[in-house]
Amino acid sequence: MNPYVVLIIIVAVFVFLIYLLIDFASSNANAFMDKWAKKTLWIWLPFYGLWRLVREVILKKRIIK
């Protein structure tokens, strides 16, 4: 991998972490978590929904029969 790409990725992650710290410092912990849960909902919701679907629909039907 190109060293410049690695450097850009490291800088981007560092800037994002600084942004998170500033955002956390500007509000309380509950508001921070609510805000970031809403912003990242599209990432974790499909996985959570798939797990609920498997657990509540597919596995429940096998247990009943």
C-alpha cells in the first residue's frame, strides 16, 4: 500500500477522533450518545434487524413445530 494513502488514513482517523472529543466535551454524555446513535443507525440497524428476524421468526417456528 502506498505510504501516502496510509498517512492520509491515519490523519483522517486522528481528525475524526479529535472531532468526537470536541463534540463530547460540548454536550453531556446522554446527548452525545443519542446524537451518534442516530447518525450511525444505518450501519448497525440492518444487522440488528437481521438478528431479530432470525431469532423471532425463523428459530421460533422451529421451536414450536
